[in-house]
Amino acid sequence: MRIVLAGATGTLSSELVPRLLAAGHEVVGLTRTASGAQRLRTAGVTPVVTDVMAADALLTALDGRTADAVIHQATAITRTPAFHRDLHPTDALRDVGTRNLLRAAKRLGARRFVTQSFFLGYGWRDHGPGLLTEDHPYAEPERGPFGHHMRSLRSNEDQVLRSPDLEGIALRYGLFYGPEPATRKMLELTRKRQLPIPRPAATLHPIHIADAASATVAALERGRAGQAYNIVDDQPVDMGDYLAALAETAGAPPPRRVPGWLFRAVPYMHSLLVGTRIGLDNSKAKRELGWAPEYPTYRDGLPSTVDR
């Protein structure tokens, strides 16, 4: 297939592009910069310099091209968010950016559209000890700062999954880790003993970026139209255990443990590392996509963060 990939120079796309090419797909990558275009050429991708937030410019840049599918991986996240405002540019990409890309997909003649979504669309709160399936309510309206994030996640999925002219698929990725910038930053902070463990710590559900990429290729090729999939590994993790294992991986002393309220100065980080307990069921993705994570747990995947 000929694929138009938005966010082609992003964290996940660095793993996704070689897998798409290895599977025999042709990739046209969207990037906002000339330097990004050069990186894509080097990787064997046809670059298009444009901004997915500028609807008319996007259509002009893609004029005359055709594609079989569009994959939306565009975010504005370059590090772990500390404040809610850090997510607002990505919220816009999930709302306005998705709308613009859907319009472009129809102009390209694409039949399939795969979009990135996020596991915390189920809610930044304590969900108890069970595993949530895709049938659990997703992106329900909320008041306060989370309302903005929920509206964008809902808009993203509704636009894609309900599009009458496209086979839309949404991938609810877990918390990314692996040889990528956010994990490297956490390793750096851990070595400096600047990343303490909160008490109590959240329970979150991770996914190695290599496994997120392989799941994306599987969804492109085998996903059912109109479906969302939980893309996580086989084990939710207590973030205290995760940060301790990260320190061990980095060859650093065990992190200090501090009261969770100390994280309230960085509200989004507090909600992420202290106030949330969530685990997801990935059996639908395994069954329908023929996919399984190469790294079933974080302990299997953490060594890759320092080996590459």
C-alpha cells in the first residue's frame, strides 16, 4: 500500500517507518521542516513539507497524490508533560489535525485511516484492579483541566471511527517507553537521583515503542473498520516498581521515596504518577490483529533503553 504518514519524524514513527517499508509499503511522510524532510529521505521515505494544522496548505501540498491509507501519528509531545497546558497543542492535533487529515485522506482516495489514541482516555482516576476492555466508556465528559483532553480524544475517535467514506481504526496506546526521548530523560534524571518515587504511586499500563509500531502495522493490514484497540503489553505496572527498575537499568542507586503530595506543584505529573490506577485488556488486539508484544512486560523491555 501507499501510506501517507502524519508525524513521520516523531517518536513512534522512528520505529514505524522501517516496519512499514519492510512490509513492502510505500511511505509518504509529512513533516513541518526541511531537516525533517532530509531525515525522511535518508530513511527511504518520500517527504512532504506541510503542517497538518493548516487545512488548505495540507491539501495543496498533497495535490495530485494518491494513497491507499493515512496513518495519523502527529503529536506535539517532546517530553513527559508536567502541566495540563503542555498537552494542549497535542489536543489540537487530535481535534483539528484529525479533521484536516480526514479531509486530505478523502482527496487522496484513501480507503483506510489509522489514528493514534491514548489509554488514559478511559480516565485519569482509580479504575480498580481489573483490566478494561474496549467496551468500557471512553473519553467521557469531565470538568476541570481534564475536560480539554477528553474532548480532543473523543473528537479524534468519533471523527475517524464514524467516517462514512473510510475504514477508520483507533489505537489506544499505553504509556510509551523504550529507546526514545522521554525514557532517556527519565534515565538521566534517575542517574542524578532527581526522579523520586511518590507514595502512593500510580499503576499505569506501558507499551514499548517497538511493540506499538508492530501493532500499528498489524492494524493497518488486518484491523476491522470502525474499531478501537487497546495497544498495551501484558502487565500493568506500579510506577514505584517501574522507577526502581529504571534506576537498576541505569546502574543508579534506588530512587528516593517521597509523599505524593509533593508532586502537586506539577498537576498533570501528579495525576499521572500518583492519582491513577488503570490496566487494559489487550486480548482483542491479539485476537483480531494477530499481534503480540515482543516485550510482554516492562522488565523485558527496559534493557533496550540503554542498549541502543
